[in-house]
Amino acid sequence: MLSTKEIFLIASLLCFVSYLILFSFREDGVKGIRQLLLASVLGMAGNILYAYGRELSPLFAFEIANTVYASAPLAVFVGYRHLFGRRTPSRPLFLLLALFCAGISFFHYVVDSFSARTMLASMFQAGVALAIGHTVLSRRAAWHKPLYPKVFILSMCALVAGGHLFRALWQLYGTRQPVSLLEPSGWNVILLAAGGFALPVLIFGALLIAHRRIVLMAEYAANHDFLTGVWSRRAFFEMGEHELARAGRTGLPMSLLLVDLDNFKAVNDTQGHDRGDQVLMEFVSHVRHELRVVDSLCRLGGDEFAVLMPDTDLPGAAALAARLRAKVDMARERMAGVTLSIGVATLRDRDIDLKALIKRADIALYAAKERGRNRVFLEQEGTLPLVVKHAA
């Protein structure tokens, strides 16, 4: 059987492994990682102090060891709060830690009682575990699949809290209780071994949440334009194929607008890219106010955008295009003189993929630009598009 000293050293090693894993997450923009890194360091230090308690002075073996180790789950708690978008005032936590340290000191110097110190430490750890579980539960309305990380965390919080409460009750009512933390009695070894896994397990649960956040952030970055926040070119083709298949199943229409910002390059060249970025953001703001929830605005590149419009026929798409052109035309000063040329096309029965729809909308867009810009052109069955709206 492992000695109690070996158990604490193994627990310290587990915290070190947790630190190494967390360290690779530190620059991924996930809130709470810094606090979890701190918890790993505190866990390592606390377990080492416990392991060498007999070789250390009483101050390090009792007050400092217990305070350092108690700080670790508090740091985990703060990390979870950040992961789930909750802020935690630091002053109450420091006060709680100070009261805990004072209690340990009281039951060391005033009333020397290992049982009292054990019960105090166990109740403290159980309370923090329950607080972590409450943090996760309080955000259940915002849970997204997969759910297993949250279920795992809640299960571990319940297990950790239950284990510490059992230890406190056993220390109070049991028979042949240990009189020292490092005493190698059967139950003491079992409880210390279980407790040694508590902190790494709770950190691991936070890692599951952090990993999911990083995956979601990567997916968002891949599917959205970094400047305007609209859908990216990659997302446009994925959504387009999805809507194409849905239209084929339901028989409902689908239309596409291809939008080009006239004279945008001149704005970048003469007024700078910062002004160009402002124009793009202004344009996106105007468009979003006109779109339905089911419509998708995508940036295909540079000054070219697309609007996917499910359940919309050609007249409906033309009406939206006309409104967009007019709205931007009325805001020329804020748009630095930029206007819109728009090509409109709708899905046909013979279209076998998205490229055919894009090609017809692109032909209409080209015609709008060739005829003087600031115009909306519709596709036709023939070769020439039809002017719907143009500048007066």
C-alpha cells in the first residue's frame, strides 16, 4: 500500500501534469485559464508541504500548508466562474481564506486538535466543490451540446463534496481516527488517496469546458469575417448547398444577391484602410436592418458580398435589393460616396449546384456595373439582365 507521503507526492505530480496541459491553453483567449494555472501551482505546493510536513516547522506544516492547499480549489472556483461568464469579487474570497487560516491556527495553538483541523479543512473543501457545482448549474439555460462535460463536472463536485463530508463525519464520530495527517491507517490512506484526485479532476472538468470553447471559437473564426462579423466565404458555400438541398426537397424558391461596393477601392486608396473598414461596417449595419432572420449576409472577399434568401422568389429578392441600394445611396456621406451594384438571381429547377445560381447573379452584377453602377439588375431567361432600380 502507498504511504501517505507518496500519495501527496503523486497528487502533486497530477497537479503538475494539469499545469502542463493548461499552459498550452494560455494564449487561446479562453477566460479562466490563468486562475486554473494558479490552482495547479498551489495544488503542487500544498501537496508537497503536506508530504514533508514532519520535516518542516509547525508553521509550514500546519498554517502555510493548509492555507496554500485551500487556495487551490478557490482558484479553481474563480476559474469556473470566468469560464461560465461570471465575475467573482476577490475581497470575500480573501476574507474566507483568512478565516480558514485563523481557524487552523486556533486549533493548532489555542486548542491543539487534529480532528478539528481535519473537519474544518474538509468542510471548506466540500463547500468550494458545491460552489463550483452551483456555478455550473446556474448557467444550465446556456448549456450547449455536448452535455457530458457539465454532467461530469457536476458528478465530480457531488463526489468530492460527499467525500469530504464523509471524512469530517468519520473524524467526528468514527472509531480509531488518525491523530496525524500522515498516519498510515487504512481509512486515512483511502480518504487521502481519493482527496488527492479531487483537485486534478475538477481542473480536468474545467479543461473539457475550455477545450469546447476553443473549438467553438475556431469554428466561429472559420465561418465569420473577422472585420464585419458576417458569414465568411467558406460558410457561404456550406449554407448555400444546404439551402439548395432544402429548396429541392420542399419546392420553395431561393434567391441570391451579389453585392459590390462601387468605388470602394478609391476610398481605401485616398482615405486609408481605416476609413475603408468604417465603410464596410456601415454597409453591414444598413443591410442587417433590412434582412430577415433566415437571410444570410456573407462577405465573399474585399468589397463583394452575397445575401442568401431562402423561401424568396425573384420579385421578393428584387424588392430587397432595391431597398438596400436606396438606403446606401441616401447615406453617401457616411459611406464616403460608396454606392451599391447588385445582381439578383433565383434558383431554377435545372440548377444542379450552387455555381449555376452564382453565375447568373454574377452576370447580372456585371451588367449593373457596366451600365453605370449604383443599379440593381435581375437575371433573365435570355442573355441580358433587366434593370430594376438605378440612380436617377
